[in-house]
Amino acid sequence: MNFVVEFYRSRAATKAILDRVPLEAPNLRAALHGATALFHTLAMPQTPDRLRISDENGSELYAGPADGTYPKAG
């Protein structure tokens, strides 16, 4: 599947997108692992505190801490 990962900083009511990266992965969990790896390797102007993963149509599939903490099921 094709995903889009956005790294951003969230302050009060504003969000500053620091980078937007396309990512191909077989599923959301793999995309989250890929996003976590990107968090550690991309040179961004600031350190992001949040990330968002969307599908190729722009539907949000995950939004959470930039460290890629996967939400627990149940």
C-alpha cells in the first residue's frame, strides 16, 4: 500500500508540518515502523513531536507521538 507520513510539531491550536514523505508498506503496522525509522534518519529543521499516517486518498489512519507508539487494540 502507499502511505503518506507527515511529521509535525503541535503547539496550542497550530500544527507546523516539518516533512511529508511517501512510504510504501504492506500494512499500517509496517508503515508505522517505517515512519519511526524515518523519524531517526531524516534531517528536519526541528524535532517533530507528532506524526500522521494517511492512505493515498488522504484518509488519516494513524495520528500519534512521533516515536511511533502503536495504539493498543481493545
